[in-house]
Amino acid sequence: MTDYGFKLSKPGYDIKTCAVKDQVINSERNSLKIWMAGSNNISVSEFTGFAGTGEGYFEVNHSLGYAPFFITFFKLKHSTKIWLQDSLDQSMLATNFIHGESYTDTTKLHAHIYVNGNNLAAWTGKVYYYILIDKAMI
């Protein structure tokens, strides 16, 4: 077994020591492979309480011709936390939140951060992404 690659274990299993049967993804096995990976900053505008404010976008071309499987993580307002897509960071105030979401289509991965927070100033978030494919389909 190599000491690098992409592995994801089932809940409750340590990825460093668990058996392959307890892994969801293992790049050494016949499974989805990483087609593209990267990260990008997302500039989020100031939230003023009006539609279209407190938002930021990022897109990356994957050129596959179909909507592939993907995993995204977001670094939102609080730099010590990394969030999975569609998670809500409600640590500002009980009624305020920051949300990171993403989706793919036949040509691009789209990532979006938006906020609902009282007079939240402009800031920069970050998205980390993996686009995964079955190489037999290419």
C-alpha cells in the first residue's frame, strides 16, 4: 500500500488503520478517481439585507460533457473550521448563518457562498474541491 492517495473511511473507522471494506473511497482500488482537485478564494460581498448581497461565486471548467460526482468543502467566515457543502455555520448569532453550496453540470463545477447576517462586511471565503470520475467512462 502506498502512503499517498485519496481515501475516505466509513463513520467510526480510522482511515489510517481500517480495512478496505470499511472505506467508502480508496484511490488504490477500482473506484472513482480524482479528475480535478483544487481550491479557490470566493469574494463574498457585504450583506445589506437586500437580494443579491452577501454572496460570492466560483466556477471551474471540467470539460467532461456530463455532470460528474464531486466533493466540496468550504472555509467560511471562521478560519478554524472547514464545512462540507450545504452546511450552515450558525456561530455568528442564532438567526444568522453562512452557507456554502455547490453543484455540477455538463461543463462546470459551481460553488456559491451566501450569508444572512446583520450588516456583515465583505470577506473572503474559500472552496476546496474534488471532481471524481470512473475512468472506464472516458
